[in-house]
Amino acid sequence: GSPGDIPICGDWTGQGKQTIGIFRGGAFYLSNSNSAPAVNFAFAFGSPGDIPVVGDWTGQRKQTIGIFRGGAFYLSNSNDAPAVNFAFAFGSPGDIPVVGDWTGQRKQTIGIFRGGAFYLSNSNSAPAVNFAIPFCSSSDIPVVGDWTNQGKDTIGFYRGGFWYLSNSNTAPAINISFVYGGASGDKPLVWKV
């Protein structure tokens, strides 16, 4: 990639591990390898200024792409011939989108981060706020992952090289913390190797 690209990662083909990709100016460039990365998928989806999202929207055991634009999500079920399969308003302009399997349902659904709080939905077809979680400061960067291999994703945040992770979406507390990164311009990225 290049400076200004937005990094993403996902299991693009159902191989059981996540590999890298970038979003640049309304186009996705995805690789199937972390050791010898090459562009295996390249396609336009979205516009410059959109925020990319990645998830297994239907439980198909691979992750596909989507975008967040001005308070709306546009999600695709394909990395080969992407089209908008889900489109809905959720959030507001300026929110940061998040994606995770919040309840262990074996598919990933959407959420947003606003003003230090997470607002998470259990549905991609009729999204509603199922979890509303104040957890950090508005200047923090949200992160999501299955930190302890419990079969569901929980929230966390990144602040200047410090990671603060919770094992719960219902009673969040800082269960894991460590330092990693911290150089100017670093962006947190979470994936399953």
C-alpha cells in the first residue's frame, strides 16, 4: 500500500486465516497471503471518503467487504463480484464503524463508536442498538476482537500505543492491557493469524 491507504484484514476465501488488504480512493485491494502478499482481488466499491468494513455478514465462513458512508452501511456478500446486499442507516456522519460477532452467533454484525461509547447491533437486516456501552474517551480508537478465544467479539480501545481490552460487552472492564506501537500515525489492526 501507500501512505493514506486504509488497512483492512479478513478471511477472503474461507481459508481459516485472515490476510491483509487496503482501501484506497473507493477501491479494495485484497491479498490471500501475509508472507508473500500480492493483489488477488481488486475492485471498486464505494467512493473516496468512505470507511471500509469487513465481516462475515451471513455466516458463510468467509469475510466480505462493505463501506460506511455518512451514517449508512453498504455491505456485500462477495469479494469476486461485489454488489450491495445490505443497505441501511445506522449511526450518524462522523461515527466510526465497528464490526463483530457480539453474541457468538457465528456471523458478524455492525456497530458504531461515538463519543467514547459503542453502539452494537445483533442484526444486519433490521439493525437496532442491542448494546450501548460507554467505555473510553472520544479521542480513543475503537478495536474489536475475540481476545480470549471465547467465540465472540468484545470491545477495546487504542490510545497512543496503549491497548485496553475488555472480555465483556455487557459489563465492560479493562481485562487486558499492554503497549504495542505508539509511533505517530500508527493505526491499530486486529486479526486472526
